[in-house]
Amino acid sequence: MALTSADLGDGTYRNPVLDADWSDPDLLCVGDDFYLTASSFGRVPGLPLLHSRDLVNWTLVGHALQLLEPAGDFRKPRHDCGVWAPSLRHHDDRFWIFWGDPDHGIFQVNAPEIRGPWTRPHLVKEGKGLIDACPLWDEETGEAYLVHAWAKSRAGVKNRLTGHRMRPDGTGLLDDGKVIIDGDRIPGWFTLEGPKAYRRDGWFWIFAPAGGVETGWQGAFRSRGFFGPYEERVVLEQGDTEVNGPHQGGWVRTGAGEDWFAHFQQRGPYGRVVHLQPMRWGDDSWPVLGDKGVPVAVHRKPRLPPQPPSAPATDDDFPGGRFGRQWQWTANPHDGWATQHSGDGLRLSCVRRVDAHDLRRLPNVLTQRLPGTPATVEVELRLDSEEPGARAGLAVLGDAFSWIGLQREAHGSVRLVHRFAESVAERERDAAHPRQAPEGRARLWIESGAGARCRFSYDVGGGRQPSGQVFAATPWRWVGALLGLFALAPVGGGHAGAAAFTQFRITSSFR
């Protein structure tokens, strides 16, 4: 069966509502529609845009960022860099997304409609270590503000939030900024980051996580003035649940007047999956998230019109050689990597790369998120290259990687190969003995079980066969493991041919 929605069909839902690496979610309500974006780091296109009518059933409708800028800095993979913790807002009849790039500064894009056209990235503030940016337009006064956090790896400081006055058109800041919340002055707090700013009942509110992605908590801060002083409270923490580090997300109010909070949970190789928590305002006017401050596993759905079950797409027949919205390159793409044609199937050029021995260094890997539940991934592959050393395959890609696919040998035959590299290894090596693939095609499978332990198998004409040892998928530092399709060739001259992928499928495989 295909991957399913979190909607249980009986008026309730289960968490996570997005069971894959939709990292650092932020969301908003415009009319009857809900929209969500997430960190995309170094993948392209970036800034995914998801749509829902009930906060439970989501579909991916596009991306706001077609190229990472400065473009030259993202010619090669920078898996943990790029777009960190975006904020999604609607102001002056436009959608706005602000984010921090830890190496370049704070950017924004905007558009009249969620599907665009989106502007090119505009640099709001240049600097190192400026992350997790969030704008706030105060409708009461007409003032505009911006708050952001700091990455110690670039700036030498962290655990503090800095506030600025901002030009109302979002093009720049009006001051040098002031520390408005210093986590070092709050006993027991560390790694304060990810702020989201709001106005409610005469208060400025900042929702911000602390404590680290695996073990942290969600904080709420309030002040009568944007620049403080702020008082704080922990409003969501793990408690006796299995939801570690529940934090960093956004608050949204429905048209029916209900409040909800979406946040992530760090789940190792699966990345940061998204949970939805009920939210209410207590008698003391502080927010209460989840079940008295701890996450819910199953809960009543928001009081909104029923919607058909849906989840972001995974399967792809690649009509006309085009790939679906769920796919992202590992760096800014070049023309010619994927070729459009009249039939179905993805044709990837065997790009000549000096780093052909290490998928982690390749910009021309087409990726999508690894599902957070046990699943079977399969695809049909045909190698249409006569170039010795040309290869193509299906991969699980992270700090360590493993792939299975086809390679053209020096004497002209095609072999089924299965290779891997540990996180500390500089190049791949065989995970199984090569097999002949006399027709130059193969059906490939990866079965991802509990803990993202992956088993590989293939069929080159004699039936399905297992390959190699179990491979435990690993994340990057901030990014969950990815599924990938690729085609490449050793350095040399001339066109090196292509590989064709057809019938890509991901199905649930509960055992």
C-alpha cells in the first residue's frame, strides 16, 4: 500500500502529521487555506510550499526558491548550509518568506500568490551567523520588526535573540539591532534559537525553542514592547512521552477560532518530522500546548470541513521526462542533467565528475526525503551509455551512503554493482560482489525497516535477489537521510550517454 496520511478517518489524527524531514516548519492561515514551509538547506529547488485545508492532510504545491544564492557558492553540495529555519508570513496582500543563511545573512522572497511568481532572494542583512529570521508587521502601529538567532559556528555567539526595526517594505533594517532575549540570563536555558514573532491582545509574543534539537523544549516569551523586557515560560516538553525535543515551529489560528502549533521532532536518519499540537490560552493568558504541556500522539482533528486523506507525493512515472515537485538536486542544477522527451521515464545524463567515487560530493543527485515509517522503494533502471565506468543507481544518501545500480565495464558488458561508504571514508567500496546484467537493465529495491536499516535487492532477469549486508542510513548534521537517483561517468571528453529510470514507487511495508 502507498504511503498514507496522518488522518485516521474517524475525526482524529495521529502524530507526526508529516512523517519525513520537513525541518523547522512554519505555517500560516489565509482564508480557508493553510500553508507551510520548511528548511531546505543546500537542496534545490528550496523553500518547499505545502498546502492543507485541515492542518492534517498536506500536499506539496511548489517551491519558493529556484536557485540558491550566491549561485556560485552552491555549485557543489553544501548539505547543511543554505536555507535555515524560514518564517512564512502574509502581509500587504503578499506572501513573504524570511530565512537566515549562516554564511551570508538574512534573505527574503515574496509573491502575490503562494504558487508565485516569487521574487529572487533579496539580502536584508549581510553577516555571518545570522539565522532563523522572522519578520513582524504591527498592524496597530504600522511599525515593522525582525528577530533572529545566532549560529555560534559562524558568529562565535549563540543563545540570544536579536531584534531590529525593519523597513515596512521588508527590504532592509533600520538599526544595528539589540539583544532582546539573552538565554544566558535565564537559569538552565541554552541554545535559544528559532524565534517566531506575533502580536496578541496588546502583547508581543516570541515563540522560541531551546535545549538543542534532540532534547530541547518550546519556550514562549511576552512583553509589552518589542524590545522587551520579556518574561518566559516553557510551554511544551517531552514529559513521559516518546517525543524527544518537541520544539521549533509556528502557531496558527483557524477561521473557527482554534489555536494550533506545529513543531518538529528530531528522529535521527529520518530528520525532523512534523507534529501538530492543540493549543489554548490559559486563565493566566499564557499558551498551553499539547496535553497540559506535553505532546499528544492522537487527537481530535481541527474543527474544519472534512478533507480527503492526502500526503506529499512520493511516487513518480516521470511523464515527458519531467520529475515531480518532491525531487530536489543536491546543489544548483545545470541544464542537461535531465532531458525531456515524448515518453515516460526520467533520463539523467551521465555527468562526468572527478568525484565519481563519492556521491556526497556530487551536485547532480536527484533526491527526495526518506519516509519516517518502514517502506519499500523501487525503480526500474536502464543504462544507455557505452562509456567505460559510466554508472547509475538508486541510493540512500547521508553522512554515510549506499547505492545499488548498473555500471558499464571496460570490456563492454554491464554489471549490477552495490557500493557503500562509511561516514569517515573518502571513497566508496563494494558492498556485494558484482553480477552480470546482460540486458543492461535492472529492477532495484531498498527496504527501509525500523531505525532506517536498509536492505538492498535487485532483479536483472533471474528473479529478485538480495544484495549485501544491512545498511543503517545516517543523517547529515542537520538533514535527514535522502533517497537519490543519479547517473555519472569518469572525467573525459564528449557526451557520456544517459540512464533511464521508470516507475519509481514507495510503498508502506509494515512488518
